[in-house]
Amino acid sequence: MYDVIVLGIGSMGSSALYQLAKRGVKVLGIEQFGIGHNFGSHSGKTRIIRKAYFEHPDYVPLLESAYDGWRLIEKETNKKLFHTVGLTYFGESDHPVIKGIKDSAELYDIELERREVEKKHGPFIIPNAFESILEPDAGFVIADEAIRAFTNQAQLSGAEIRIGEEVLDWRLVDGLVEVRTKQALYRAKKLILTAGAYTNQLMPELSNHLSITRQLLAWVKPKNPKLFTYGRLPCWVIADKEYPGIIYGFPSLSVDEFGGSELVKIGHHAPGEKISLKNLHDYDPDVEKQKLAKMMTKYFGDSLGEIVSLSECMYANTPDENFVIDHLPDSGGRIVFASGFSGHGFKFTPVIGDVLADLSLKGETNHPIDFLSISRF
């Protein structure tokens, strides 16, 4: 018997577990795979962190709290997770991404700099019509290390975790929640569902509002590695009307300092191919490499070499690509869920954990999440 059970110990689930345990709550986390794995939405090692949010300015107050949360978990663990290397945006001034960046920055007084260094002296081939804007307080976080950090701190505060247990079903019984796995039956007063791409299996009522897509990341060997190294190159985003979404990438990470590969990670954040959970790895890598290689040639010429490998993850997408965080209707406030993070949620991990802990324990939160309610559907 527990106060709260958390299903899915990925980014948001590990943070919720951490927040609940810190508050002295008897909490259990259940994860069907492991702490950090390649069967969900957080593979690929790194995630960009930024505040000048072009998706929706209402996210910025949440990001302010998330930045505080990243600093706190680093202090508690004495581990560097958030690397502030800056983020350079490239695009025409009338592109929705560039306009959104400027609007959020102006509304919330976020520091931006006109930046021509990367454009003129970096590895990029950027059209003259494109602006170049640096967000100096942005950077990246090491995703798998962050999940382990939140999970470890939760355990130090008393959280229990079951790894490798697949949830068969859950139900409300006599005012309590029962969760059945292949190994055991657990009971709790409250339940938090943070199952990512597996949410539809546990909440079929959300399936009309949540689609699962495959997203691919490329790992590329640069011809001139010095141009792409950590400390010299910031993270970057290219907004081009020829391609939907954004093209983005990271500096290369050394083997010695980061356990990296010295390769450059590049991705295309755009609506991906809808898939079922079982065919995540079912695609033609040569075809996908050709698509990414075309974009790479346009923006990097021959400074990047061959695509060494591809890796895949899954997005859980809502129709408007905004998160959905709420109580499950008709659950009497006992079931809280968070999903639809659509490839831009990891940076919010610390604050979403706080939100979920609030909702499960108090039924409400002071964080501004009204625009993420399920009622908008």
C-alpha cells in the first residue's frame, strides 16, 4: 500500500518520483524497461534547453521554474547536467520560429544577441537572408544522466522502484487505485501516469488525442572535428521554409569528458511517421540517411562527412503539439497524467515533476498549466 504510484520512470516520471519522495510521501515507481533505455522518447543522450520559446510564450514561466530545478538537482547531486553552451538560431525574420523566439524574449525579457560569428566563421552555410540570433543562457542537458540523477535522489529520500515490471492494467476499487503487473498487485491512494509513447495502452480514452510517431537522429563524422567541438560550437537551430519544423544539432562530445563518441548529432524536429509501438525499428536506414544527407549538404557543404549511424525514438503528439497535463476525468482526482511532450518536453523535466506532485497531493498547482488541460480537446 502506497500514497502514490508512478507508472513510467522516464524523464517526467523520475522527476515526479523525486518530488514526491522529497515531500515524505510513500511512493512507488514502476518501470517496464530500465532507468534510461532506447524504447521510448528520451534516447539520444542530449536534449536542448532554451527559454525563448517559439512554440508558445505561455511555456516561459514554466521554463523559469525548470531552470531553477536543473540548478537544484545539480547542487544536490554535485553533478553537471545542464551545459550552458548557448544556442544559435538561423532563419528569415518572418519565419514563425524566428518571430516566436523574438516575441517570447520581448515578453519575458530573455537575453538574445545578434550573432554572426557562427554564420561567418563556423561550419555552416547560411543564406544571406537569414538572421543569426544567439540565446546565451541556453544549452543542453545529458538526458540519461538526468533521469538517473532524479531517480537516485528519489531513492535516497525513500522512494521504492520496481524495474522490469510490465503493467497489465490498473483500476479504481473502493476509493483506491490497484495496479497489476506480471509480478504483483499494488495499491495506492493516487496514481500518476507518465508512460510517454505507451500512454495509450494505459489510458485508451486518450488515444484519440495522442498519436505516436518515429523520429530519427543522425550521428555524423565531421571532416574537421575542431569546428564542431564542445566549447567552440553552441547548439544550433535552423528554421527554413523549405522544410517543416526545425533542423537542429549539438557540438560533438568527447569520449573522455562525456562518454560521447566525437560524432555530431543532428535531427529534424517535424511531424514524423505514425507507427505502432512494435515497429519503432522498422524502416529503411538508407532512405532516411539520404533525406538527412540532403539537408546536411545544404547547410554544411562538405564540412560534415558520412552519417555513421541513425538512432530512433518515439514522440507522443497531441493535435496542437502542446503537452497535456491533468487529472483523468471522472477519477475523483485520484489519477493524474502527463503526456504529449512531442519532442520538446525534456527541458521541462524538473518543473513537470513538481506539477505532478502538486496535482496528486493537493489537487492543484500554482504553476501556470491551465493551457495544457485536457479540456481543450
